[in-house]
Amino acid sequence: MITLTHFLVVSACIFCIGLYTVLAKRNAIMILVGIELMINAAILNFVAFGRYDKINYSGQVFALFAIVLAAASVAVGLAIILNVYRHYKTINPDQITDLRD
């Protein structure tokens, strides 16, 4: 039987992988992937705790909202990255030093 502890351990591992990706990578796309991994870890926590709430199903409702917000944030982030690439010809955050033109 899979217990709540199993869900939390997997979620913590996914969050740590996402955090490492955000801190170690120098590519803006990989930073977005790391942020998505961290959001997915939080969604897994919502669903895991919602599994034990048989009355309100509040975990699943919060998870659904988190999925919608994550999709919207990825769309906005990708649009920003594409505009930065169009202007600077790089997606390396270290090489972008000036935001004014």
C-alpha cells in the first residue's frame, strides 16, 4: 500500500531536482523546466493530501487551479524568452546585461 509518506518523498525528490535545475543551468528554457518541476511537486502534494480529505476534495481543487496557473505562467515565460532572444540573440541569462535599448 502506498502511504502519504511515499507521496511526500517523491514530491521532495522532484522539488529538489527542479531546484537544482534552476540554480545550476544557464539556459532560460531549462530554468523554466526547473520551475515547472517545482510546481509539479507542489501539485503532487496537493493531490496526496487531498486523497485523505474524503469530504471536500480540496486538494484536487487546488491542484486543478495550480495546473491552470502553471500553464499560464509557462506561456508568459516562453513569450518573454522569445522576445529576449529576438533582441539579444541569446537565452543565456548571464549574457543579458542591459534591459533598456
